Amino acid sequence: MAQTKNPVKNGIIPWPDLIPGRLIRRYKRFLADVRLENGETVTAHCPNSGSMKACCQIGRPVYLSFHDNPKRKLKYTWELIHMPGSLVGVNTQVPNRLTAHAIASGDVAELNGYETVRREVKAGSHSRIDILLASPDRRPCYVEVKNCTLVTDGAATFPDAVTLRGQKHLMELQNLVAAGCRCAMFFLIQRMDAHSFAPADHIDPVYGKKLRQASQNGVEIIVYDVSIDLKAIRLNHRVPYDLGPQKK
């Protein structure tokens, strides 16, 4: 099986050829055993360091991509899982790429009007921010993208595990705002069954506190969901958020 290319057009990312199977187990964070339709069991790379709460049920249909690269130890990558309410994107490399191309295509009204879109830019001496938007006549805009897959009764929350790295990003964005830059936290819900967004205080209360602080200090909050099927993924609608008071 050869890997198909998946070029981005108008903010849409086509999937590579997807191979269906059933999830046997996910373990050591980055490994997943999957039984293919032909009965073969394979171990796939799980490109997601989170806990994957609400999108990692044993026995659920999953979809893998195949990569015939001699440098890769694992030839399969876990891309999607079919949960009862929606297909869910597992690959955390997709949100950054999709968001950057959606911005460049003019699909994110809040971030329109910039001439250049750069990814993985240095911010400070020891960190990088996912996206930098720039124009000669505008102050630079830094955008940090977070992948959100935890949805309960239609409510999306982030993070799904304690994230010290995420807390650090919020502080960095506040520092950039204080230096005169525009900054935004962009939460991409990689599924289609959410109608609202809030910080997951019950999982990481420190992150929730820092997100509220960042919002008060000028960091914009932008939340979108996606339209996703077995052919492609694209940015869909803006989802309302409610930071509300800190939940204890």
C-alpha cells in the first residue's frame, strides 16, 4: 500500500487512504493495537499525548493511514475513531496544519487581513508558538492552537489531562500581549458533536485559572469545530465559549 498525498485546498485537508479496523487497546500513550478487517492485528502510532478521554473506547471503529517509509518503526498511524456522536480526529498534528491553512484561506474571520502565515515560530528564548500572522501595517499576531477532543453531553472541554506545557503557553502569550503583540488561543474541536466550550477545571484547575487570567490580560479566545468525514477534514463553525467562574 502506498501513502497518498493529502494537499490542502481552501482550508480543507483530504485524508490519506484510510484503513478501517477496531481498537483493541491504546497503551504507552503513543501505541495502539488495532484489528484490521482482514483479521490481522497491527500496532499503530498514536499521535496524541493526551489521555484521550471520551475517544478511546475499546472495540470502537478506527481508521489508520499507512506509511511505507523505511525509517519508520511503525507503518500505521491512527487518524480517526468513530464515537457514537461523531468521527473524532486523533492525530494532534492535524489541528495546527488545518488552522494555519484555514487562516490563509480566509476561513477564520477573526484572523483575516494578514499577508503572511508562518508556523512554528520562535517566541522568547526557549519556546515556540504555533502560528505567526504578519503584515507591514499591523502588529504581529501570535496564535497558539490546541486540539480538543473531550466532549461530554455536547460540552467540549480542554485539557483532557494536566498540561504544564499548556500553562506555559498561556504565560508566554500574556507576555507577548504586554510587549504590544496581538495574541489568540485557538481551540480546535476535532469532532462535530459540541455546542459549547469551557476549560476543564475538574481535570486541570491551574490551566483553567491561567486561561481566565490570560483572557483578562488581552489574549483572545477563539473556538471552532470541524466538519469531518472519511474523505477530508475542514474548519466548520465558531463554537461559543464560557470561561465563567472557576469551578471548584
